[in-house]
Amino acid sequence: MFAMTAGIEAGVNQPLIGFDDLTAGTVFNFQLERTAGFIDLGFGVQGAFYQGKNQAYSQYAYGLRFLAVKNNWLFSPALEAGGDYIRRQIGSGQEIGFSFNYLLGIRMNFRYELLTVYPFLYYEGAADFHVNDGFIGIKIGIKHEL
Amino acid sequence: MNYNGHRTKIPWFLIPALLLITGCGNNIVERSAADYFPYAAGNWWRYNNNSSYDPQTIFVEVEPLDTLIQIECYPVTYSGVASYYALGATGIREYIKIVHAFAGEEYTVLEGFVKRIVTPLVTGSCFADSLADSLNVAGAWIKGKYEIRGLVSEFTDDELYGNVYQIAFTVRETVVDPDTTIIWDRNFNEVYAPGIGLVRFNNEQGEFHLSEYDLK
């Protein structure tokens, strides 16, 4: 009706470069996509929670994402970019800050009428324009055409 | 509106991009992702006190892994004097031993590992640990106690080393025998940099700065 799709994704991120103090994290996001010529463009919000190897340590990240994906292929390359608000804390200590995030990945689409389900394998980089580290992750996504 | 009567378009994505670039200035990714304690056998650091009246150099080197009281730890020599650090998920623990001399013999009153630094470093985090024990030496009870407190102060953006953390330590060693009580208080600060480790510290001998280092 609106030529848009709405979807949710959930999965895990595993530190790949840097972030040695973190264990795997849980990631959720909600997004809207719309076909724009050859590709589909979208916008989403994301939340992630990481537990530290030190059980007292944790890190949260909440962010916005702009995405481009080629939805009508079986294997859809996806590119995302955006920013995260990060909060890390241990005991009484706490820090906040912002990061620039980007994601490169591929989705495998399984379609049933207006519904699409896809596993999503990706690398998500986090940078603060000083260092650049990142996670490898896998999510399961489900989306519906509106 | 410009002079043609057309609305001037500002790229909408520039606004969040500018906010992001400004916000990223506090380098939280670096502090979250970096290793502030690169302890590995063979790594070394050399420190100078920058004094022209009493110049001193301290050479710190990490030796191969050793085992003390069944715990794997790195001997770290400070100009030849060894401290022992056990690395773990919750931080770094240091081997502590208090001895009591009596009739030409040395008796170990207290021995064990205490928290030295809790990792990861986060502004405002504090920690404390202690060890206490006693020993009967020739009919007299000798009590020993070791207490350490640490506070991670706010990170600073150092021109040379990036986002560095300063940790303020307070250490008290107490030995009590039937006749006397000996208390040794120490206060010192250490500054750690990402990917390098200890870059500055002060103790009774003054303030020392990193002059050169080599990490394997």
C-alpha cells in the first residue's frame, strides 16, 4: 500500500577487532525500507547490550542507521551507516560517548507472499575517528510489506 | 530563498553527521576497545624522572610466565626487583608477601594475591582489597595486614598517548607483634595509555615518565 516494508532483526555481535573486555552482545533493531530505483533505502533504530568478561562491566549502545540493500536478490548485499550513543559502566564508574558505525553484510531472503525472513551475516565497525574496531555478527530478520 | 526565488537546499544528512563528528571527539571507542595492560613476556618500558639534580632511570620488564601459590602470573621486574601480576577477566592481581624477622630467620606472616587494578578502566570506578593473616613465632602472635584502594580518575586526552587514565592508589601495610605496631602507608598514582601500558607514575622517589618502550 505504501510500497514500504517494516521489519525487525535480532541477533548477536561478537568482538572481532579490539573490544577484548567484552563477550558476545545482543542486538535488536527495527527498520523501515522503501524501494528507490535499483536498490532499497531504509532507516532504523538499533540497541545493543554487551556483557563484560568482568561480570561487573557492561556496555550499551543505542543508535540510528541509514541502510541500502538490494532486496529483490536471493542474496542481498547490505550497507548501513549511522551513529551510536554508548554507555559503559563498571561499579560506580560510568562513561558515555558517541561512535560512528558502519555495517557490511549479506542477507539470504526467504519470501512468503508479503513476508520475508532472512538470516543476516555482517561485519559492524565502530569508529570514533581515532580508532576503528568492530564486531562480526549474525541476525535473523523478518519484514513485511506494508 | 536565494535570489532566483528557489529554496536553498541543505543536505539533510549533514546535520546528524556534524553532530556525530562532534560527539565522537571523546574517543569512547578507543577507550572501550584498547588494551591498557599489554603484559607479555619480553615487553619492556624505561622511565626517567627528568631531574637534572638526581637523575634516575627505572627499567621495567615482563618475564616469562611463572606460577606462585598455584596461580599463573607474570614476574615484572622494576630495575631488577620483581613484582608478580596475575591477569584475569576481572583485572590484575598482585602477589603480596609480608615477612617477620626473628632470631636471624624470616617467617612468612602473610602471603597471597590482592586486586591491583580492576579492568576495564572506566572513569569513577573504585576498588579495594585486603589480606590479613597471623603467625605464631616463638610463642608470640604476629599479625599482618595489607590493604589497597584504587580510584580511576577521569581520562585525559594526552597529546602523545591518546586517552590516558590516572589511577590513584592508597596502600597500607600493618605488622603487629606483642611489643610494636608498624604501619607503612603509601600513596601513588599511575597513568596508563591505550596499547602502551604505564606511561607515568610517581612514588617516594618522584615522578617518572616513559622514555622508551618495546612491545612484542
